[in-house]
Amino acid sequence: MNKIFKARGLITICLTSLLSISYSLSHQVTANSGEKSREGLPGRRFGGGSRGCNGEINGRLTALTPENNLVLTKAANPDFMFYLPKTSKPTMVELVLQDKNHNIVYEKIFTTTSNGGVINVSVPDYVAPLAMNKMYRWHFSLICDPTNRANDIGVDGWIKRVEADNLWQDKLVNLAQKLHNKRSDFRLTANWKKLLQSEKLDAIAQKPLLKLKIKQDQEVSVK
């Protein structure tokens, strides 16, 4: 009889231990998943409208990024893509890239034309490559009044360089480059729309693609 009670006691202890381990692992996975889903926040993909930005603008400044505002890329010197709304006259825009300690990694101001469209802003090759698996903060602004930057219309988010393939941002840049050279390619156009729709950027899929393209350290040129 004592042997039976001992055996039952041993089984109970084993089951309790297994349940405890299972709960611990489940809790850890849930915690990690939650941490991953929040990674990159806060940020803004859409800028507000303003009548002080060289007159009324038509549309919203939009960052072509995932919904969680975290850009994952394999590129050492990444590309950022934005939709610029149409303005009444040429407007200055600014890209700022910072490390987690708020040190400026890259900062550049460009002058756009008044035409709206999707642009690509590249971090030049002379800028130090992004460190692997490190978080960087980016800000992109329409400078409505150079004397009062409080009137800027801006979007912002995070970027991290990782060793992975088939990343959304890298596919976006690659597809945009191909489509820029072959605008009449219906297959590329369909893939472009599908990719943007996957991150709820449906409205941008209908905008002129790369009508404006910012080259490295040059003013925006109309294509």
C-alpha cells in the first residue's frame, strides 16, 4: 500500500512539474510574441494636413512601411520610400536617421517639385553601414516653414538591419526599381499593388510610381 501511495505521489509531482514547465514556456512564448509585435512602436506612417505648408496640400504624406512602423532590411545603406502629396509650389523635405542614443547617422534636406508622387530616398554609400540587429529611428518631414519647424508635417518609425531574405521592405524597393524602368509591365504593377495592400497601403498603390525620385545628395528630379 505504501508503495502505491509513493507511486501516486511521484506521478503527481511529475505532472505538476510538467504543467509548470508547460505554463512557463507558454508564458515565455506569449511574452516574446507580444514584445515582437510591439517592437518599432511608436511611430507614424501618415502625416497630417496643413494649410501652412506653402498653401493647401492635396493628400497626406505617407511612409511606405509596415503597419508596426518597423522596417526590416538586409541593406547596409537602406532605401526609404514615401508618398509626397501635391503642393502649391516646391517644398523642402528632410530625412533624419538616428541611432538608439539619438546620435545623427544621416541627415539631408532636399527640395521637391510641387508634383505629388512616390519617391525613394537612399542613404548614401559613404555613410557607415547600419549595424546588424540594432534599432535606428528615422524621421521624414515636409518643411512647411523653415523659420518655424513646429509646423513640419512628419512621419517617423524604426529600421533594423537583419540577416534575412524576402523582407517586405527589400521587396518593395526592388519591385519599385523594376517598375520604374518598366511602367507598362502589368505583372509588375499587379505585384506592386498586392505588396502595398498587404500592409494596408491600398491608396498608395494607385499613386504615380516614382514620379519623383531623390538621388543621393541631389535635389529631387522629375522622372
